[in-house]
Amino acid sequence: MNDEIQKDSDLADLETAAAAVGVTVIVFFVVYWGAQIQSTYELLSMAYGW
């Protein structure tokens, strides 16, 4: 019985860790893409005098 509880707890910890890593990666890419869009806009602004 104790082993079953431990396995369930380990599985819940793994699911939590996987969700946290997934959210972290998504947030990182959103921030990265935002920075790239900002940089592209600034370069176009300099090139065309917007």
C-alpha cells in the first residue's frame, strides 16, 4: 500500500515538473519572438524612416 502511494506521488511530481518545464519553454519563446519582432520593427524603421 505504501509503495502504491509513493508511486502516485512520484508520478504527480513528474507531471508537475513536466508542466512547469513546458510553460517555461513557451514563455521563453514568446518573449524571444517579441524581442525579434521589436528588433525587426526598429531595423525597418531605420531603413525606411518610419
